[in-house]
Amino acid sequence: MTEATPTTPAKPARRPRPQVMRLTDAAATRVKELMGRADSEILGLRVGIKNGGCAGQSYTVDYAHDIKPTDEVIEDKGVKIMVDPKAVLFLLGTEMDYKADKMQAQFVFNNPNQISACGCGESVELKPAEIDG
């Protein structure tokens, strides 16, 4: 008589996590420039969403001096972007770009979750990303 070996149920394959954001070459170059001329050591930029403005929300971009345990860390084109965990669902699929012209220079967010923007361009209305299950 042979003894049956117990089998363990197979774990389902893990779905790859979607990348929260990606950077254009122009955005990555600008982040590297900012890091190079900062007056203290920075690890990258911290990106988030805050409530306010005429459309309801606006993007925030600040220097990141540390990585918080709850940050979503994106490494793209040689730079790190730390994303506030409360902003992740609003930023899924976003491309961060950098545009400069005669009148202004700024980071621009090409976000598929954006519903509308105010006329001045300072605030947006965002919806959480729909994740296929």
C-alpha cells in the first residue's frame, strides 16, 4: 500500500500591480535638475492630491527628503517619485510631463481619471481609477 502525499492547494498567480505614474523624458530631466540644485539632499519628488480650488482638487509636488512607509515609490527614467497613498487611486495611469514656454514652466499631469479642469488650470476634478478585478 502506498501512502498518499498531501498536496497543498496552488496559490493563484499574482496579478502585476499597475504602475501608478510614469514620467516623460522632459519630466525626468527636470526632476534631476531640481535634485541637483536643491539646497539640501532630496531623494526625489513627492506627488499628491489636495482638496481645494474651483474644480475641487489640485496636484501637489514637493521635494521628498525621505520615503515614508506608506509611500508608493515610482522609479522611472532614473528618478524617484513618492506618491501619497491617498492619491494613488486618483493617479493610476497618469503621465507626468514638464512643459516650458515663454510665459510659464510647470509639471503637467496627463491623467485618464481627470473629469474636468478649471479655466485657470490650477485645479481639477478627479475620479478614482476603475480597477478590473
